[in-house]
Amino acid sequence: MRRQLSLAKAGTALCAVAFVLALPHAREGGAMLAAQNDPVKLSDLRLNSVLRDDEGVIARTITAALEAKDADLANSLVELAAARRIALPDELTRRVAAAITEENSASHRVQQFATGLVTGTADDVASLSGTVAGDLFVFGDVRDVVREGTHLAMGEDTDRLVLGLAAAGLAVTAATYATVGGAAPVRAGLTMVKDARKLGRIGEGLTLWAGRSAREVVDAPALQRAFAGGSFSQPAATISAVKAAFRAEKAGGLVRLAKDVGRIGEKAGARGALDTLKIAEGPKDVARAAQLAEAKGGQTRGILKLLGRGALFLSLGALNFTWWVFGAVLALLGFVASIKSGTERMTQSWIDRGKTRRARKLLASAKVVDKAAANAPTAQLPALGAPC
């Protein structure tokens, strides 16, 4: 019994220590599990964890962004540090301010706008403005449709995703004019997705999904026949051919994706949208990133840089917190079970001692009676035949 009671005490102490150690991790893991469907809360919790372990990561990432001449990312990280009340070296913030001033200079913006307008590729706000302008004037989408449609007609390698996005863009551009800019976010979103594709900055999973959607949007045989005799010098005929081959009823998913990308671009900038497309594995990722961008604005790029896709979904590492929750529950159950077992052993020991004491008292009483009986005088009986 004494050994069992010692084991129960040891189990209680061990489970108590395990519970105390697991409780902080379990509390954080429980909060993350509860916030797994809210990218804003989830990213806040993940940032708390990252910055608690290494507060200097923001300053180092800003330095790396400046060395890569990405002033927009550096500024996003400065905003994030300010929101988190993390002090940055004055020299570092001055470098960021100077880089932003240079990037926003008139000459730089004009050059990037022209690059986006002519080439149809964008990696910042100015060049994106050029690509959107080109697409709004139909020039950009016609250029892409003619190029990819010609490849299709000649049996060459065709980027079906760019072709589908350009075809959808022509229809959305018409809707933008009809609604006086009401469809502009979708128009900008389609342009950014198309640019990200050209730059190779779309995640593999999202590329596969968008490629399937683009194939459904365009009637390839009809477009191939139309382009067999079409050319870039006949834009009106090209637009008519594309509209005839465009399946508007199949474009819902692609348009929703473009709308979410456009929302990200409005709140986090063009590079924020491109960063999202790079890490996204599907349209759900982009929709969650749009929620994050609407809540965090300019901080979004910095958050995505520090957390990656973990800002949008629970990563495998974060799911390990589930084991901490499970471990804390087991430790608590073990603590309660050990207390119960110890209490039962102590109660049984107390009962056994009481029984032993009573038994000893009874045995002592019996010995006293026996001794008294042994010492009592014995009555003498008269001899046989003696007179009474």
C-alpha cells in the first residue's frame, strides 16, 4: 500500500509539471485552431509567435528588401513594425524613406508606366497602371489574344491561361465601360493575374486551377478557325472572333479570382497581389488574402513575407500545436487520476489502520479477560465420603 501511495504521489507531481509546461503552448494552439477560418486573427497570432521568438527578424528583412531594391516591401515592413510597436534603427527608417522617394519620382513612374503599357508586364503600381491602361483600351488583351491565338492556329505551344484571361478581359472591359468603371477591380485583377503568369509568379496549384478554368472559358476550335485567317492588323475582326469563342457562362470562377486579386491590389498594391498569387495554391487562398489585405492594408506584403502561406492557413508546423493541446488535456487527466488514485490509497490506508487498531484493542481486551480468568481462585469441592 505504501508503494502504491508513493507511485500515486509521483504521478501527481509529474502530471502537474507536464501540464504547467504544456499550458502556454496549448493556449496558443487552441487560439490558432479557433482562428483557422479567420486569416486576420490567424496572421496576428502567427506574428505574435514569430516576433516573440525573434523580434529582430523585421529589421533584417527590411535590410534584405532594400538590398533587393524592393522599397515597397521595406515600407510595408516598416508599417508592420509601427503597428506592432517595434522600434527600428533611425538609420534604417531613413534608408527606407529615401528608397520610397526615389521609387515615387516622376521619371521612374513614367518609365515604368511606359514599360507596362508596351510590354504588358508589371511589377509595381506604375507599370501596372500601364498594363491596365493598355487593357482598358483593348490594346493589351488584343495583343495577347492575337499572339496566343496565332500559336493555337498554327499548332504551336499556346499559353491557354493567358489566352483565357485575355478573352475574359475583353468581355470585362466592355462591362467596365458600360458600368462607368464599376467592373474596374475585376479588370485590374485579370491584368495582374495575366502579368503574374507572364512573370512566372503564380503558384503551381493556382496555375493548374486557372489553366482548367481558362480552357473552359474559350472555345478553342472556334478560336482556332477564326485565327486561321486573322491578324493583329485587324483588331475589330479579332475582337469579334474572341467574343464569339468566349463562353461567359463558364467564366464565373475566373472572374471571382480576378475580383479578389483586384481587392488585394487596391489595399496592398500591385506587388502585394503578385506576392499573393505566388504563394496561392487555389482561389480560396486568394479570397483569404483579400480579407487580410482589407484589414491590414499596406502591412499585407510584410505579413506575407514573414509568414508565407501560413498567414492564410494553418501550416503543418502550426498544426503541431494540436498535440500541445492534446498533451495538456492528457496531463490534466493524469493529474486528476493521480489525485483520485492517491486519495483512494490514503483512504484505504486510513481504514486499514483503523481496523488494525480496533483489532489490536479487541485482542488486548481478550488477553486481559483470559488473564483475569486464569488468576481467579478455584472453589474446593468436598472429598468423597467426608461429612458435609
